[in-house]
Amino acid sequence: MKSLFFSIILAISQVIWSVGIQNLDVQKELYPFDTGEEEIRFNKLLDDYRCPKCQSSNLSGSNSPIARDLKIEIYRLVKEGKKDYEITEFLTQRYGDFILYKPPFQPSTYLLWIGPFALLLIAILCVFLVKRSKQKKVSDTDLRALKKKFKSESEKR
Amino acid sequence: MKKIIDIAPLVVFVLLVLALFSFLQRDNNQLNSVLIDKNFPEFTLTKLEDEDIILSKSDISHFPAIVNVWATWCITCRVEHPFLLNLKKESKIKIYGLNYKDDRQKALSLLERDGNPFEFSIYDKEGSLAIDLGVYGAPETFLINSDGIIKTRHVGALTPEIWNKKFVIHLK
């Protein structure tokens, strides 16, 4: 039973693996490059740009028509020898910063970039303040108890 | 003072949850176009109705105008079609079509069958002008004012409500 289970898993993973390899081959055929360097750049760019239609996936992970068109456009730009920042400019001039998975640091994104650190700071501050106020409370009661003890002992004498 | 410090984390947490929740409510399908307040992009494409006629930006000559991105494969465009026909009838605004990644024959026969609200349609087989416009899904509608500047963009079918809310304010 166990071995049957494993062989099924193995078969499925083999199918997935071969489909993945095929996809890579298709991609190579669709977007042929002269140099490996260009190809690496192209694939990196597709990973860094967001698909405007599906929004939660990048261009390389999307098969929507607009993602395909943008891939073709980026392929053309890479083949023309455009630099990465020029391609980014081309896309943001049309689709806005939305197309970038890593948004630029500017007034509209301050909250996004600084927010997590600000929250962390607030959290540390809260922990610090709460701890201090508790410590004070303890020492206050300790002091009172001590005084009481001292008083009663002196009364005894 | 001590009380305030004790409830501060709770208050911050509640505010954060409220803020994040309000972001969730936003309609993410309406991306703001970067072309707003910019010139309509230049293009050189053929006319849908006659493949021998080359169109350029100067052919969109009557303002205010809307440019509507449509295709026969786009179901929502058909939903929108009666609105455009009605707009042509009742408003002075000129409607130009941008036929997006379509088949010329299919597009022409659809216009013949359902009516043609457009002055003409630009035939953008490869979607090149669409990319320059930042189009990511048909239908999309751009409003161009009398200076040839894009004033608003809507993604999805136009309805009288959306028309009044997003377009009419720019027409006064």
C-alpha cells in the first residue's frame, strides 16, 4: 500500500517535472536570444514586473494576454539593447509604478516602506513603558511593605 | 498616565486593523492611469473600416471625445455596446473606437449587426497603441478634452452611473 502510494507520487512529480521542462523549452523557442546574458536579464525582468491584469503574479508567472504582450514588448526592448532602467521607464510611463513589484521610495510609498519599522518601534516602546510601569509598581509596594515592617518592629521595641 | 500606556497597544492594533480593512474595500481593478493629464499618444495604424487608410493622432479631431477600447472577443464590450449607441444619439461627444487584437472581418460584421457608435475604429491588431495607453483589459474608455488631453480612464463597461460620476464632471 505504502509503496503504491509512493510510486503514484513519483509518477505525478515526474509528469509535473517534464511539463516544467517543456515550458522552459517553449519559452526558449518563443524568445530566442543570441547571448545567455540577455536571456538571464530577460527572465529577471519578467520576474520583477507585475502582471497588471492578474495583479498577484509577475509577468513570468502569468499567461494572460496582456502579460504575453508585455513579454513580447520586453523581449523586443532587450533585443534592441535597452538598459534595465530604460525598460522600467517604458513600462512605468504606461502602467505606472503598479507594474513594479518593488515600488520606489517616494511620498506616496513612505507608509509602505517606513510603516513596518515604525510599528516595530512603537511595539518596542510599548513593551518598554509597560515593563517600566510594572517595575515601579513592584518597587512602590516593596517600599511600603518595608516601611510597614520597619514601623511595626520599632513599635515592638 | 499608566492607564493610557496599558491600553495603547490595543488602540494601535485596532487602528491598524481598521486601516488595513479600509484598504481591502478599495476596488483594485481600477488602476489609476498614469496618462491622466497627458497627451494622447502618437500612433500609426490602419482604419478598421478600410485597411488602406492610415490613421494617426490628428485623425481624432473632434473634441471632447472618448476613445473606447473594444473587441469582438470581449464579452463585457457587448454589454457596454447599447450604452455607446445611446451616447452617440443623445450626446454631442464624439466616440472613437480602438479595435483591440481582433479580427477585422469579425469586428466589421459585429458593427454591422449591432450598430456602430464610432466615428471610426483604429485597428490595433498587435495591441501596440493599447500598450502605449496602458490598457490591461477591454473594455476601457479614455476621455479626451478639447485640448487633446486625457482626463479620465475607466476600465470595464460604461453605465449611466459611471458616466455621470467619472466623465460628465470633465465636460463642463
